[in-house]
Amino acid sequence: MMPGLENGKILDNRQVAGDWYVMDVAAPATARQCQPGQFLHIRPADNYDPLLRRPLSIYDVLPDSGLISLLYRVVGRGTSLLAKFAADEFINIMGPLGRGWSMPASAENLLLVGGGIGVAPLMYLARVARQRECRVRLLFGASEAAQLSGAARFEKIGVDVKRASMDGSLGYPGRVTDLLNDEIATDYARVYTCGPAPMMALVARWASTSGVWGEVSLEEHMACGVGACLGCVCQLDPFQPGYVKVCKDGPVFNVDQVRWMQQTPAGEVTGSE
Ligand SMILES: Cc1cc2nc3c(=O)[nH]c(=O)nc-3n(C[C@H](O)[C@H](O)[C@H](O)COP(=O)(O)OP(=O)(O)OC[C@H]3O[C@@H](n4cnc5c(N)ncnc54)[C@H](O)[C@@H]3O)c2cc1C
Ligand code: FES
């Protein structure tokens, strides 16, 4: 099936912290289809320069209002162009794309761990999980307090948020993964995480050593976004044959599918197990 294309009307595109922005788009046809953890492939200008779309996670959706929110960090040309869009302008979106999170059953106990802009695919997951009466705790880590302002959006729907900031300006001073020391993995039916790879590796190990089901959302450079160009292929486990297309087989994978690699002080690359 061809992915949907829609010209979404921008309702708001605001700076929320440093180089972080939230864009609200009215795109009713796309909003109806979105599943938590999927992504949209965005044309960052109203012409073909740059040629390639940019993948952004679906941050939040209000399907009945046809509203989609995106949380993005300006890192290069495409995202700089995105930040220039103003209310009432239109933006071309393709999607929803990819395999999103496996959804919880009703009333489960869930732990979400988001690092930096990696919190983006966790918000809509939290919203749907709360509609299913799940108890949801978010461990949210970022560089500084301003980036943690989005925690309020989670709290508004009844998520219990624990904050960590690397500069110590809000919440626990240090890495978000340190907050796992206060958690008991087996208290949770499911653990979901997105953020920098070393952070996800720690969360994945923490969950799988206790036999707790978990999923991670991976990032890879993308071109087509629909499984046609092989631009996003990667090996989830370098010790096993076979490649996946992150855009189509993911971006969400089970923690047991991924072997996280780490570098020894001598520069040798080893598996994390
Ligand atoms: C499935 C998926 C979901 C994503 N969701 C979000 C999101 O919700 N919010 C958000 O801010 N970002 C997200 N990203 C990353 C985002 O797509 C890139 O930051 C963006 O495409 C960069 O475009 P650019 O033209 O501004 O930067 P470029 O000029 O293309 O690159 C600038 C820098 O960013 C790096 N980069 C570019 N693309 C990627 C990528 N796909 N993954 C990792 N590094 C990249 C480049 O290596 C370079 O260092 C997601 C990526 C994927 C694959
Ligand atoms: S981006 Fe083209 S196959 Fe994934």
C-alpha cells in the first residue's frame, strides 16, 4: 500500500527550549492512521531543495481533532528549514510509516525511559496507554531544565514523571539511567525506551536481565522511508546474519533483537553481553 501524503496546515511552530521546537499540524487523514512509535517523513521546504524528506517521530496525536504534534531538535539544514515554518503555512507529510510500539493490554504497569529528544515517540504511547488505564511512569533525562518542560504534557494525562538533568538544574543531577537504581524491573509488565544508544543499551540490559519485556526505538539515516532504497539497513546483532530496514521493520524493535556494541578503552569493539 502506498503511504499517505497530506498537506498539513501548521497551527503552531514554537521554540520550547534552545534548539528544540514543537510543531502542531492539522492533518486529519494522517492523524486517523497514526500508531504510537510510528514516524512521519516530512518535506522540510515547499520545494525539492533539499530533495530528501526528514523522518520525525509522531510526538502526540489528537485523532478526533485531526491534530499531530512533532517535537524536533534543529541539527542541520532540514530541521533549520522546519523551524522557519509559521502558523497557517502548509507542510507536506508522508505517513504514518514504520512499525511502532507493541501496545500494552489494559491496566498494565509500564516504564518509559526517554533520553533527550528521544522522549518524542513516548508521548503518544503514554496517551494511548493511559486511555487503557495503564499506570505509566516516565524517567525523563535531558541536558538541562528547559528541555524537561515537556514533562508537564505527560503529567497532564496522569503519567508519573521522574526527571534527571545532566547540568543538575532540575530533578536528579546526572544520567537518567541512574534513576533505574530506584526501580524494580519486575514491577513492570513492559519497558519502552528511546534516546542515545548507550542509554538504550543500559535500559535494555536492565529489563532483559530481569526477564521484563521491552522495546527500543532506533534511529538510522533514512532516504525513502518506505523500504525501497536500503538507505537505513543495519545489523541488529553483528554476530548474527541478516539485516533489517529500520524504516520498515522498525524503528521499534524488541530488546532481545538488538545486541548493543561497546568500545573497550583499547578501541576494541565487543558485544555488550
Ligand atoms: C525513525 C526516526 C525518528 C526520528 N524522530 C525524531 C524526532 O522526533 N525528533 C527529532 O528531533 N529527530 C528525530 N529523528 C532524527 C531526525 O530525522 C534528524 O535529526 C533529521 O533528519 C536531521 O535532518 P537535518 O537536515 O536537520 O540534518 P542533516 O544536515 O541531515 O544532519 C545533521 C546531523 O544530524 C545527523 N543525522 C541526520 N539524520 C539523522 C538520523 N536519521 N538519525 C541520526 N542522526 C541523523 C547527521 O549525521 C548530522 O550529524 C528521527 C530519526 C528517525 C530515523
Ligand atoms: S530509508 Fe529507504 S529502505 Fe529504509
